[in-house]
Amino acid sequence: MQDDDELCMCFHVTRRKVVQFIRVQKPKRASQLSECFGAGTGCGWCRPFLRKLMDEANPEAVNLPDPADYSQQRAEYRKNKSS
């Protein structure tokens, strides 16, 4: 996944915006990422990815398993959404 890829499809929030938000704001919980342009508050599809970014930023947190290939999931989501 590239930094400028949309992580949150509903609100068009890129991975770069979320990573920057985590670095600057230092949220304590993944739910606080909703303050980053509404990420994770729409359909919820991006929540596992948001949690993964939080886990990477906070090594003491319990790590979630790696999500399946992001590009494939994103393409499938867009296909289903446009149907």
C-alpha cells in the first residue's frame, strides 16, 4: 500500500494522512482515528487497517494479524460498491 492510497473509502482519507495524524496527535486508541477526517466512521471496511497502523505506532499494543492483500480487497470493495 502506497502512502497516497485511500485507506478510508467513505471519506477519502489516505494512508499518509492517518500516519501523520498518529505521529502528531499520538492517539491512545484506534477509535480516536475518527478525528482524522472521519476515518473509520463510515462503512467500517478500513477499521482493521486503522488498527494495524495504530499497532505499528505502538509496539506495546497487541498486534493484529496482517490484513490480506490491501489492493485486492480494495478492488473487490469498489466493485461491490458500484454494483
